Amino acid sequence: MARRTAFELERETYGQSVRGTKLEYIPSAGRCELLVIAGIHGEEPETTVALSRAYRSLRVTELSANVAGILAANPDGLTLGTRGNANGVDLNRNFPGKNWQAEPSSCRWHADEDGELPILTGSAPGSEPESSALIDLIDRLDPVQVLTLHGPLACIDDPDESALSEWLAMKTGLPLVTEIGYPTPGSMGTWAKERKVPWITWEFPPEGIESISKSQVPVLCSLLRGEYLC
């Protein structure tokens, strides 16, 4: 592996966050068959670090021409250490699906605890600049599939049980499920289903970044090489 400490790949801007931070993505050289999205929840920084390490482990010549990536879909949340963006909105409940709800959604302080906390869903579907810009980018790239990185539920979530999700489950050893187990109104996945955009959620296990780097990043590297297409 050609491990690097600096991130040197070309990035393009697709919008800006509430606080004016650039929203950037790593473009594919050719037709975008897969878009990988990390950091939609700011309290899941392991997804950003893992995707960055995967990119920084590969030479440019090793990267698939058909995979694009977003390191930080919610840069303000990552900076603040919050699930939502700088407005306190859960971006993954702000997408304009038919089931978007105006009342606050809920989340857990720790995934293994029963107590739930309210979190805003936005003033309207797609009200947040981060989610609106991401929708525009997906429309422009028109990816064949989208893969979002999350944690810490330790599974591959794909209602369609696609070949890619089966490949991911095999490579990671994580179970393949067809539903996450609770309602997700206004989520990227429910919005995508209405748009008929194949969408997979890769939930990392509840481990530290060093462990995730060893267990999940090698699979991400294979993904960025396009080996799942073989």
C-alpha cells in the first residue's frame, strides 16, 4: 500500500455548509457507477477517517475510474462533534421523501441505550444547504448506486439485497439486513427508494478507529479499486 499522511487527490466543490465550509467530493474519472458518502452524521467521524485512509492507501492509478467519494457530507457537524449540522438538524432526516416529518426525530446518546433524544428535521424537506447540495450532486452525477457509511450498528443495510451489498457482507463479515429496525422518515435511503436510486448503508461496528482501520478500510480499498465490479 502507498500510505500517505496528506490528502492529495483532486476535489471539486458542490456547495457550502451552514457555516460556509466548502462541500467537496472526489470525482470519478469516468461514468460514476458508485458514489460513497461519509460523514453525514457529525458524531460518526470514523466514517470520514476510514474513507480518507482508504483513498490515502492507494495510488491514483489504482483507483477505479467509476467511483466518486464524499469525505464529509456534514463538515460543520464533524467540527462540532454533533449528529446534526450547525442548525442542529439531522441531515439524514431532512431529505424530501414523502414520509418527511416536521416534528423532531429522535436519536440515542449511545446506540445500546434505550433513552432517546429529540433532534430537528429542518424547517422543510431539503431545507438545509448540505442536504440540498447533496441532492443536486446526486442528480448531476446520476450514480448507478450510492453507498453511505455510518456506525455503529454493524451491518450492511440494503432492501434490494444487491450484488454489491452481498459482496460487502461477504468481505466484512457483517450481516446483510433489509431494514435497519426503526423508522427513518426523511432519510437519504427512503428518498432514494422513491427516486429508484439503489442505496446501500454500511454500518461500521462499534469499535475505535484503529480497529475499524484494520477491519473495514481494506474492504473500502477494494471498493475504491472497483474490485466489486469484477
